[in-house]
Amino acid sequence: METTLFYGGEWHLPAKEAWFTVVDPATGRPIGRTALAGAADVDRAVDAARAAQRDWAAIGADARARILHAAADRIAERADAIARLLTLEQGKPVGDSRKEIDFGVEVIHYYAEEARRVGGSIRPSASPEVRNLVSHHPVGIVAGIVPWNYPVDLYCWKVGPALAAGCPAIIKPPHETPFAIAEVVRCFDEAGLPPGVLANLPGRGPEAGAALAAHPGIAMISATASIAAGQEIARRAAGNLKRLSLELGGHAPFIVLPDADVEAAAKAALRRSFSNMGQICIAVNRILVHRDVHHRFADALAAQTDAIVLGHGLEEGVAYGPVLNASVIERTQAHLDDALAKGGRLLAGGQRPRLDGLEEGFFYRPTLVDEAPLDSLPMTSESFGPIAAMRAFDTIEEMLAIANGLEFGLAAYLYTEDLERGWAIAEALECGMVGVNVNDTSDLQAPFGGTKLSGLGRELGTEGLMAYLEPKLIRMRRRAIG
């Protein structure tokens, strides 16, 4: 397999030849290569977008919606093939890959319709002879930076609302997982998207990402990335005051109160800790359990963790696959070693398994650590791998101090049967999203994003569309009658 760069309605080799070998995480073997974009390629994509910008904004929301619906329909028709590609390059089980693509299709259809409903308003004026008309217009050429953990999903989160709003979009997909997104780009092209409206520039952050962030021709950048990468993007974007939407790192607490359904909570914690092998921004990192139910919860979660079966994501029935690469294993091991050295207790996992036929794959047993000290790495730093740390608490005040004590503020989870108290705790948690008796904080029609160093701006919901629109005021003096 091989993919190149897409801009101006055509596929191109990079201006400066550079390639990256893509590896199947389950086997460690190469499956293809992708071209890598650099600053010169960004310049060319911006030129193509600039040529298309005015016409794309002018055709109106209905015409844009027809193209977006057609693209989404094509993606849906090819979903099985795209899911297989995604599993080969990223590692997640093919069933999860299919769910990711299906949700991406929903996102595109949703924003195709939401853009049709963007209206304006007439606002009150201090002068009876003046009318204030407020309308909304595309912000301009936008850029998007997509991560490798949910590449198709998050690609759609950015492209769907941007194109629906009338903005040409230049996207840097992850060079580690470029193939599924390339197929999605082909679907947009075949649906009749005008040349220049969409660019696809796989590349590395320090080259392609930095060039996008600093380019004066780009009005906005939306990035899903680490905190360090987001801070660098913000510094580079400051030169021309780009609008920013940044969804950055998380370190979600999972809180279990004494009245919670322990079995249900353990099952929910398992899936949110180890789905996609913990490589999710809203994955559970810290599990805070009231001391009254601590041992029951720990026993239930440890048993469920030990029962996880790993395998190649293309194998039937496999629910958990490899991590992306060796660096994820190294970070997971470092976090485990630090927690154990400081007094933590290993309950499950903690080693690399040997799987027949997959000895060179990047597999690591889902790992659970109890009694993790507050200063240990898994309790303070985003692991982004298959490890969760747990500790008991005695009071709500103690729990809130721990949950709110870090610089992260993306998501949190709370399990309790007392919904009045749950509501109060949810409001006290310093994060952008809280799941109460649910272990997922993403919903198509609700805003997704964080506070503190976990980012700024929101995706999904109507907020995700309005991020790409600029309000304009027209003050008009009316003529007197007669």
C-alpha cells in the first residue's frame, strides 16, 4: 500500500521526497508507506484552498450538504474495507474500527444538516432608527491535526463541520495511520467536492504541523494532540492570531461511591480503561474507590482484567488488540515500575504476553495497580496505554481534592445510586465532561472538550459547527416612511 498527498483535487508526491513506513502493530511487519508533507506542500495546499475559498462559501449550505451527504454515503458503502485498513495500521479490533467509521459517517451527515439551520438575528439598538443585523460567515481556510488513536473518527469531527460551514480544510492526518483516511478522502473527491476545498497532508508534527500552525493564510486550526504539542501549536499560531480549537491530554478519574452498583461500575471501568488499549484521551487513569467498597471493587475489576484475551484485531471475536508501537509499551512499563517502586500493588497484568504467530507484535497485558501513591506516574501523568491505577478514599472532600488536583480537565466518571449527590459532585469536578453512571462522554449532539490544560474550544454538537463561523454585525439606518 502507498498513499501520497492530496490537494487541488489531485494526488501529489511531496515537494521534498520523504516517506514513512507503516507497520501492522499486531505483527510488527510493514504494510505500506506514506509520503510525508513539508512546509512547501503546505504552501501549495493553501494556494489551492485560497483559489476555491470564495466559491465554496458562496454555493450555500444546501449545495454543500448534498456533497457531504454523498461523501458520507460512499464512506458507508466502503465501511468494511476501510475498517480492515484501520485495524491493519492502528491495531484496534475490526469491530471497533467499524464503529469508529460508522460514527464518522453520522458526524458528516449531522453537520451537513446543521449547516442548513444556521440563521442570523436582528438585535435591539439604542437608536430607534438603526437596526442591528447579525449573520454568520465562514472563518476562512482552516487546518486540522488528527491523532492516530481514532484517526477516521476525529478526521470527520474536523472535516464535517468545517466543510459544512463553508471553510476549505487542510488536514494533517497521522503519518502512523494514513491509509483509512486516504480512502475517506477519495470518497469526498468522488462525491464532487470542488478542487482545493479539501487537502490531505500526512506528515510529522515538527514539519507539516508546525507549518500549518504558523501559516498566515490559515485562519483557524483545530488539533487533537498532547498538551506539549498543543502549547507549541498555540505559540506558532499566535503570529497571525489564528482561532484555536485544541483537545489535548486527559487524565480521567473514575469515582466509585459506597452506594454504587459495584459489578456494573467495575465492568464500566474495565472498558473505559482498556478499550483501544487505553490509547484514548478520555480513558480512565485514576480509579478512586470509597474504602467501604474498595476490596469488592478491586477484586471484581482485577478478575475482569485477567480475563481479557488479546489477539490480532482481524481475528473473529477479538475485543482487545495491540498498542500502536514500542514507545507505548515503554511508557506503560515506566509508569508501572514507578508505581510499584513507590508502594503500589500489582493486581493484574504487568507484562508482555507471547502470542502464537504474533511474537513481534506490540502487545502488553492490561494492567491494574492498587494503592498507587499520589505522586506516582500513573496518578500524575497521562499513560495513554493499558494501565489504570487505583486507590481508596474516605471522604468526598478527600476524593475531590485528588480528582481536581492535576492540570488536566477533560473528562471524569462517577458511579453512584444517589443522583442528587452525584449531580453535586459532577458540578464540583473541574473538567469539561462528566459521565454519571455512564463510561463515555462523547455524544454527537453534545459538546466535547476540556478545561485547564486539557484544551479550549469544543467539538461535536452545534458548538462544533459554530467554531468555524464568524459573526458579522451590519448596522443599518432605516429610511423614514414617506
